[in-house]
Amino acid sequence: MSTINIRVNEQVKSDAKKLFAKFGLDLSTAINMFLIQSIREQGIPFDLHLHVPNEITSKSIEDTEKGINLSETFESIDDLMEDLHA
């Protein structure tokens, strides 16, 4: 095992630690993953990100979880079609 010392902005380090924690990784493991995959790919290896919904989608998810602003439910396709054509 070998040690690498790198300098990073304190905010970058903090933000990276928080992000990687969401994937169950510590900073050292995430950096090792990056290095190993870089060697395998012989380049920058991957795009790893969280899919964070935009404000409108977040509001819709919140409303759905609270059971508000939902459309009417129907017992059958015929009932739905009848409502659509009304």
C-alpha cells in the first residue's frame, strides 16, 4: 500500500466526501476506484452522478407522496375514455 498526498480546496473535499458517502464510499475508496478504472480505460473512465430531479419534478414527487394534486382514478379503461371524451 502506498500513500498519495494531494491538495484540494477544503469545500471541494467536503462536498466530495458528502457525495461519495451517498454511494457508500469514503474519499480514499472513491479515488482508488477512479485510478484503477483510469488505468483500465487508459483515460478518464466514467460518469458517476446522482440524478437529482428539478424543482417541478421534486414538487410533483412531494405532492404524490402526500396524496395531493392527483388525478381521478378509474375502474376501467372504458370509464377513463368516457371521462376523457366528456
